[in-house]
Amino acid sequence: MRDNIVLIGMPGVGKSTLGVVLAKELGYEFVDADLLIQKQEKQLLKDIIASKGVDGFLAIENQVNANIQTTKTVIATGGSVIYGKEAMEHLRKIGTVVYLKLDYETLDSRLGSLKGRGVVLKDGQDLQALYNERIPLYEKYADVIVDEGGLDLEQTLDEVLKKLQNA
């Protein structure tokens, strides 16, 4: 296992929630990359997307994630981090990338309005199209894949820890 653990996956899979619990379990720090973006830009994610557009937001997200310098930290990324080549190469270098995978139906039932969450959507794109577009990218960058289907938080934590030991 590398110095850091990087959680990737769709919005609503529980990256931030699991990240805090995982960090406590390992005695690591916890960083939420979305909060780093908001701190740098002094705006909420949805407001950054509204003011700078999707491409502008993705450029900021790529830059912020590509510059994370930390050790012994669980990093919860935004769902769109996988669009940033520099960010993903950096994150893979400094950590073990864990893809939290969830089936579309469960994800759809968990998420309310995507607009309020600061989710990067292209014009006319819905959750299904976003899901289909991102899955291959999550799989491409993942060192470890944990299927959360049917698992609660504690079971997901156990599964992540087990897979990290074998990574």
C-alpha cells in the first residue's frame, strides 16, 4: 500500500463518508478534494460550475488535485477528477487509487437533484449518460475496485481494508 489512499467514484457512492471512517481506522489524515477546490476558489462547487462553466471547473479541479502534497492521508476526490489526466497521474503516483463502484439503480435512488450537488454535467446529459461515460475511466485509473452493492458502511470499510492489504 502506498502512502495515501485515493477514493474515486460517482457522486453519491460515499467517498467522503467512507474516507473519514477509513482515515480514523488507519490513523491517517483526511482530505476532501472538493473542499480544497471551494477553499481555493472561495465559492461552492455549483457556483464555480455556474460562473466558469464545465471546462473551467474541470481545469481547476485538475490543477488542485495535481498539486495535493500529503502523506498518510485518505483523499476523497470529486466524481469528475478522472477527467483530469495530470491529476490522476499525480494521485496514482502518491497513493493507491480505490474505485468505489455502485450499480446505476442504487446510485439513482441515492441521488436527488444533481444540480445542487455541484456535479459536472454537459448540456443535456443525465445521470445514466454520465454513469456510462465515467465507468471506463474509473476502472482505467483504479488500483483497487470495491463493489459496494448491498454493503453498508461497515462492510464497505472491511472490504476496502481487505483489498488494500492485497494491493
